[in-house]
Amino acid sequence: MKTERLVDALRALLRPFDKMVEVALVYGSVARAAEVSESDVDLMIVGRLSLKALAPGLRKAERQLRRPINPSVFGEAEFSKKLASGSPFLRNVLDKKKLFVVGSQGDLERMGQGRADRGPRAGSRGNRHTASSG
């Protein structure tokens, strides 16, 4: 699967929720470019978004990508708390290759330092989506 096509489809999925998503990333075999035809897309989202709100768009993205999407959705405070407590799942995800859909490694690091609930960071909106001319 072409990485660019995948990231573009996931950005389109998340675009209606732009102000609610701090970080979204793909992890697992797809991020490592080790997927097989049956691989799902592991998507982690950190923000103020519910899985219920995301569900209709998820189904559309799954049809477009022809792969199931396995979302893990965390509130910012929940993410920071789990990370601080040494969650094996989060450590495993964060220590391996990732494809950022929204946000950056720096955003993850700030949340890991307990800064997620301090409001928008200077410049953080500028790297959220790749701008396309037109």
C-alpha cells in the first residue's frame, strides 16, 4: 500500500475533527512497511474525539483503502497518564516506527511530559496537515 495514499485517506477522515485531534499516527506492520495483504491499519488518535463520532468516516476510509482500520482513541489526559505509568502498549507503539497523520513526534513528547492539557502550543497547528497548493 502506498504510504502517501494511506496518509491522505486518513487525513481526509480526520479533517472534520481537526480542532479535536492533537495527534494521529499509524503504527504496526503498515508503518514498518511490513504489511501483508490481510494487514489492518493500526491508527492511534489522541484528542477530544469519540470513536462513535469517528465510525462513519472510518467505514468510508476502510472501503477506500480496502483494509480494516483498527483505531485506538485516547483523551489527552488519559494518554499522558498511561504513558507516565509505563503502559506497555503505548511504550511499544511509541518506540517503533510511526507514520504521522496529524501532529508530530514533538507533539507526542510534549504530551508525555504532561503538557497536553495546557492548550495549543505555539506553531503546533502549522504542522498538522501537509498543505497542498491549490
